[in-house]
Amino acid sequence: MMSNTALATPGEESLDTILTLPEKTGAIAIASACRDTALEFVNDAERWGKAELAMWLMGPYAQVTQYVPSATSRMRSEATRPIPLLREIDARMVDRVIRNARTEVLATLQRTMDPEGGASFAFSMLAAGFVVRCEDRQHVTGWVPTTDARRLADRVLSLLAADYLTRPTEYETDLSICGACTAVDFDGVSRLRGTCHRHGSGMFAPKSRRSTLPYMPEGA
């Protein structure tokens, strides 16, 4: 007999799934961590190399994607291809992957400023299985990213989807993309002005590069 899951439409499994978060882990706190991690990539990645990308993947990204059991990915029906180690990939290719991912994420964020565009984005992330619903011990519901995304752009977008599904109004009212440097923030004044505070005040100081890691994670 075929299970109900097999008959579900794309994304329906995510809507029916409620993941219980660990004690002292709040749904809103998860959304905030997802936003901060995604913005770290969007606002800093232009200056990243392989080491900086590795640090992000193994640090903040790994932290916010730890809540969905790893078995979830293995249960998916499609076959998965071996993922090369990041250190085995040419540095120029990593630069291109980072640049293309950032461009795609910025374009997607621009669309989420409109309610219809945001809804389309959220559904696509649900259909792909990149986010699932969660509930904390205070029965506050939210969303968490899964580890199913393989493309770098999708990994960043899964973080934003978890945040968007929890707090969609802030994308429609506060999300801002600086017209001068494409820095992303959630600030109503910057949104109205069209530039970030650094450019609006005439002051701009680029951030320094991060320190490097002695080893690299899997995937890019």
C-alpha cells in the first residue's frame, strides 16, 4: 500500500512535519540566527576565498542546519553524487561560485520585497525540501533549514527562507539593499533612502578579511 507521503504534492511533507526544537532553543531565535548567517555571506562574501567560505560552512551555517536529522537527506529518493572536497576545487572556480551565488541571492531578496514574489520564493524552498516547520518548547512555531541544499546559492537561500516564513512582514517593510554597495540590512530608513547607513552618512570602511582554516569542509 502506498503511504500518504508518497501521494503528497511537492512541499506538502514539509507543511505536515513539525520538528520539536531542543530545550532552550526558540523558534524566533533560530530565524534570527538564519538571517544573521545569510547576511554574513551576502555582505562579506565578495572578499572571501576558499578558507573564508570553509569557515562559514563549518561554523555559522553548520550551527543553524543542525536541527534537522541527517537521515532526512538519506531518505530522499533521488541518488546523490559524491561531493568533492572544497580544497580540491580550483580557487578561481570557488570565486566564481561565490560571486554567482551572491548575485542570485541578491536577486531573490529583491523579489521578496513584494508579497507575491516572497510567496513564490517560499513555496519554491518548501517544494525543494530546503526548509521544514518547527516548534519550540513554548509551542511557538517557526521554520528551520535542512541540509538538502547542495548549491551554495540554495544553502544561503534556505536560511533566508526559514527567516522569511517566520517573519515575512519584515521583508516587505524593512528589507533594504544599498544602491551603492548592495549591502543588505533590515532597516526601514535605509529602505526608504535606498542606501545603507555607511553611504548615507558619507562614511564607508570595508571590513577586513577573516583568518584562514587549516582544513576544508566537503561541498561548496
